[in-house]
Amino acid sequence: MSLVFGFVPLASWLYLLFGRGFFWLTRERDDKDAPAPQGWPSVVAVVPARDEADVIARSIGSLMAQDYAGKFRVILVDDQSGDGTGDAARALGCEVLSGAPRPPGWTGKLWAVKQGIDHAGTPDYLWLTDADIAHTPDNLSKLVARAEADGLVLTSLMAKLHCASLAEKLLIPAFVFFFDMLFPFGWVNDRRNATAAAAGGCMLVKREALERAGGIDIIRSEIIDDCALGRAMKAQGAIWLGLTDRAVSLRPYDGMGEIRHMVARSAYAQLSYSPLLLAGAVIGMMLVYAAAPFAAVFAHGPAQAAGIAAWALMALAFAPMLRFYRLSPFWGLALPLIGALYGAFTLDSALQHWRGRGGMWKGRAQAMDRT
């Protein structure tokens, strides 16, 4: 048994380091500028918002301040907010569309996005961004330049998440690390690879390609809507996903409970609501993360050496993401604990679903509405 606890995690981390597109190196970033296009295409930003009054001035303000040479407008879809979100956006001169009641079969966010897209007309690109994301003034220009130069139908940036508190330092870089592990960005960006994903906080979409794919309607019930959109758009052409400092989340996570809620909202959906996949995921996380330190501390001989090596490899793999978030590489030693916490969050996601509270967001249990 000690050999299992030592050598299984070692084999797993050797595969993850060398067999998953070197995801852990975090090489896919938007730090290389594309040449400016000869003519700047038209863009409409669509921002779904529900009860975002505390951050809306900063996020919409960053959109209104874009230094973009082409035709550009911003539409905020106020999804029946009760805190004055729409009024705060109007005060900045933003075009605000009052959202209609959500019909069956739609998640709240995607219904709001659908209304915004229908209202946008026929721009060349749609910029889908969240109400709690702030952008540097050059972000849209950089996105469009990359999309035009590389012929992309979807250009997506993983917004840099808030990472200041102890709970955020422990859990937030790992959230992006695990996402990159599931959907290696290099594979996403490879036109020959079927892997597809996107990050919902910042997505520039070629409007005609979206219409060819069937419009936003084809993902109307998806909880993990960004990755679903990534799959739909990659069937239409090349897509790109990378890390960025140009889009940042304004939403701090007030303790571990809020991070747990963020993960639990979609983790069971990622497992297709399957108890068998859930069991496999939990067992797999125990073997990949928890078994290595167990073997390193309690085993002897080759099994202990393998456990120590696996623990060192996981810390090594985590180091580039920690560097991106400007954290000490010693946080990598806590990855077994972090993995165990994310395993618990995944179990909680299943429990919430079984209780009829799956996909809970802004007071709505959306996973049960899928039709």
C-alpha cells in the first residue's frame, strides 16, 4: 500500500509536467503586441449585471475609458437589480438595457447576454465581459489587434483574480492553475487540438462566427458558459486564451467561504452531474495531492523517496503561477492541502445540486433549470 501512496502520485505528476502541454509554465500570456490592423472594426461591449452597484462604476468606467480608434459602444444589461446598478451605469453615460424576466431553460447571465447581443445590432465584434472586471485603457485595442492578425473567432483573457487576503493567497492561484490543468491553454490555442475553453470575464467574439454557431442560444442552459462558448466557437475557427494583467477582477473574496461558493457553483457541472465521475474525481485528487505528503512522512525506503519527489514536483509545477500572482514559491508546498480543500468544495457542489441549490448565483439556483 505504501508503494501506491508513493509511486502513483509521482507517476501522476510526471505525466502532468510532461504530458499536458506544459500548462504549468504559464507561457500563454497577452504580453506580445500584435500589429495594428489597417482599419479598426466596430465593437460592442455587452455587460450582464445583477446587483453590482459596489463595483459597477469602476468596471463600466474602465470600458468607457477605452482608447480605441474604431467604432465602440457599451451596453449594460441590468438583470433586474435591486441595488441601483443600472442607475450607477447611466450616471457614467453608459447605455443601459433593462432586462426582461428570464424564460425557462436559460441561466440568468446568458439571458442577459442574449438581450444585449440582440440589442447590439451588427458590429464586427462583441466584447463579452463581466460587471466586476476592470480593464486597462488599451485592452480592447490589444484584443482586436490579436484577433485581426491571427484570424481568431474568439479571443479570451483569464482576468487576474483578487489575491490579497490569506484565503485568497491560499486558494486563488490554484483556481487558475487547476483550470489551466483541465484545459491547457496551449492546447486551446492549437488549431489542430480539439481542446476548447474560454474565460468568461473577457471574451472578444467575432459576431458572424457566433451567428454561424447558432448564437448564444446554443449554450443557454450552461453553468460553465465560457467553456461551452469556447467549444462552440472553436468549431467555427481559431480561438485563443491566455493570462493577462490588463483585465482584473474587482471582487475580493471575503474568506474561504466565498471561494468555496465560487467553486461549488460549477464544479459538479464540470463532472456532468455524474456520481461516478464525482467519486473518481475525489479519489483521484486524494491520490494526486494528499498521497504524496502522506508517503513522504509515514512511508519508508523507495515509497518515501517517491512521495518526497512527487511533493517536490507539484511545488515546482505550481511555482510559475505563484510568480504570476507575485507570491512566494513556498506556497507550492501547501498544494496538497489546497487540493484537499478543492476536493471538499467539489463534494459540496454535488451536495448543493442534490439539495436543489445547484449553480446558485445571485439568489438563483440555475443548475436545476436546464432543459
